[in-house]
Amino acid sequence: MRERRCPDCGVGLRAVELVTSEGFSTKVRTGEKREGWLGKLGVGETRDVETFACPECGLLRQYVDPDF
């Protein structure tokens, strides 16, 4: 994984875990159907979201794998 830098401060961002109040992690819906029987039931494909925080200013940045 390449180093991510804060666009405001220029320092390296730290990986953090961002979860909902129910404890679920954030995901991105790709709009594609999942494979197998889940796809036949209408369940869509999702991708994990990586979250990074700036230790200086507190800015949060989120990234998803661009190959979806």
C-alpha cells in the first residue's frame, strides 16, 4: 500500500477503523450483482472502504480499490 499524505498538512496519514454506531464497517456498493445464489437473490457487490486520519489536523480521507 502506498503512503497517503494529508493534502492540508503534508504529513503521513494513519490508517484508522471507521465504524457505525452499530459496529459495522463502511462499504461501497458497486452496482454489480454478487456471484452465486446471493446474486440471484438480488444481493449486490460491495467493496471495503479504507479510512485514514491526519495526526495533525484530524482530516479523515476514505479510499476504495479503484478496480471495481
